[in-house]
Amino acid sequence: MTLKIIKDPVHGYIEVEDFARALLDAPALQRLRYVRQLGFSFLVYPGANHTRFEHSLGTMHLADVASRRFQLADDERQLIVASALLHDIGHGPFSHASEPLMEKYLHRTHDDIGPVLEETVGGLLEQQGIDPGELCAVVNGRHRLSAIIHGDFDVDRMDYLLRDAYYTGAPYGTVDAQRLIRHLVWTSGGTVLDENGVNAAESLLIARTLMRPSVYYHHVSRIGESMFQLAALAHLQDNGGNDAEQFLRLDDAGCMHVLASSGSTVSREIMSRLYERRLYKRAITVGSEQVSVAAYQDGVPLEKSREYAGLIAELAGIRPHEVLVDIPSVPREMSLAVRVRNRHSETSFEEISPRVRTLNATRREQWRLGVYTLPAFREQVTDAACEILHIRKPTRQDTLF
């Protein structure tokens, strides 16, 4: 067996075995070199230009470390390593920014990698003795080993927190991945955490919580994503959605080119603004204290947000595409299935760590509903949004510019 060595800024030297190297060179994986990991966060953090390709390599590396730690049989280890390497090939351009479009037009999410897998690397997997259907089950969370990649303390999350913190410079993503993996124990009932790993596990949960408002839900990132989604939606509606599948297989640059030269004037106008960073501004941003959160528990899909935007624009006397409505889902409770083991017994993670309750409260408080518009229209859009969305009128202190 020969090993390819790749230098990674986060994990150091990553070893790639022959079976993984064949997958690494596949066009479906190479495309991820040109898909940004953090969508439009580069509008906030200029260094956030890292890609899904780097993240896939890092996740593969940690998956291999975890598989060896759990003493999986070699065929199972290869399945997990391949799953980690390929887990993001279903992403559209700009990663999560295109997810609402994928759900609307293709009726699937980026985790549903079956169609992409079948068309691209299915044959390569079979040549390596890996069942493509079993790999899809791992990525979808329907396999007994799925928790390694998608669990309470999974290697996917470990890598992206470390990587996103590294490239943004945000000081909140510190996770001791190696220590955490070292203190995880694989049992027939799933993953158990040794009590010596509790601090490392807490650092991951804290990092998840602190990275949300500063990186993942930063208002400028959300505005950039919302502008992109409007441009893409206008383009796809202009041609009846006939090329949605092909459009969502593009990389970032290809997607930007298509939208900038679209037959839709709205698409072209929005993309010109994104290129030049002439962004929409916040008309209003409110938390749970000013709006009924229960109505938006699961967020608002793209079509519904455009419906709200149209109503607000009509009341404000401006054009529909001059208003963006951003209502994400309310963060779900971090209810950890992982149990903590000491020499005498096992207990729930929440009993050992009271911080989980505090972090859940913090996550709920971080939720924000945003309405964005062009700078000249902020005042009338604020008034209209309050009426349409039943928002309690913010005070001067609540209104963010």
C-alpha cells in the first residue's frame, strides 16, 4: 500500500490511502475545490475562502483517526473514510446558500448524495469493494456507524469548527479534536464518552454556540446569501426552472457567471451588487422578544419568504426584489444521546455538564429575524415589516444599522 501525503494547515500532514486517492481524483470531488465552505462569509471575513474540498480532506482524516480508535474492521474503516471524503459532494454552489433552492427544485438536501454518487463515483466505489448504497446510508444517518460522521460529537463538526475558526480568525472555534476522539468509546449501543473527555466535549459545544452569531449567522453573511438566493430564484423562474439540476451542479464561479449574464434583469442587478459589495442593509432585525417565535419554529421556506417580501414591498411602495426577508429556523435543543462513563457507571451528558442547559438558552437567544432592503428604503420597509410580520415596533436601541 502506498500513501499520498497532503499538507493541511489545520491537521498537519494527512495520509491518503490508495482506495481514497482514486476517489480524490474524481471530478465530483475535485469540483469541491471551487465551492466555498462558508458561502458568503468572505464578505465579512476576507480570509474565509476555504473550500469544501479542504473540509472533506480534514473530515476524512479525523474519520480515519476515529475508526482506528474504535478498532473497526478494515472494511468498515474504509467505508467510514470514504463516506467522510464524499459526504459533501451533494452541495450546490456556495454550499448552504443554495440549499433552499435544492429543496424547492430538486426536493432533496445536500445529504441526499445518491443521485450524484450514482452518476459520478459509484463505479469507483464498487471497484474498491465499497457498497455505494451503504455509503449513502452512512451519510444520511441511517447506518449503525453514522454517528462517527453525523452524531453528537462527530468528525464533520470537529473539522468545520476548527477550519472555519482558522480561516475567519474568529477565536471561538477551538476544539481539541484529538483528545475528544481519544476519549470516545464505541459500543454496540453507540458512542460513549469517557469522563476524562468531558472538557473537550464541552469545548465543542461552546464553539458551536459562539460561532453561530459571529460567523454562521452574521448579518452580512445572511444578507449576501439572501441576495444570492433571490438572484438564483429570479433566474430559474425566468426559464421555468428547467435547468435547476444543472445549475445546482455548478461551482461558485460558474454559478456567478450564469447569474451575472442571466436573462433576468433582477438576477443581473443583484449579482452586480454582490460583485461590488453594494449590499442591502438591515431595515429591521429582531429576536424572540419582539415577534412570536412559535410561528417560525421551523423557519420560513424560500417561497414563503418571497411572499412576505412582496407584501412588505407593496405596503412600502417599492419593487418586490428590493426587499429580502430572512427567517431561519429556531435552533433546536442540544439533547445529547452520548452517555458519560466512569469506572463505576454511565450517566447522561447533561447530568455531568450543566453547561448544556445554559448553552441551549443562549442558542435560543441568538435567533434573529431579519428584513433587508436598499439604504434609501429602510424607514418605510421597517414600518411595513412590523405590520406584515406582526413585529412589536423596535425602539431606537433595537434598530440596527
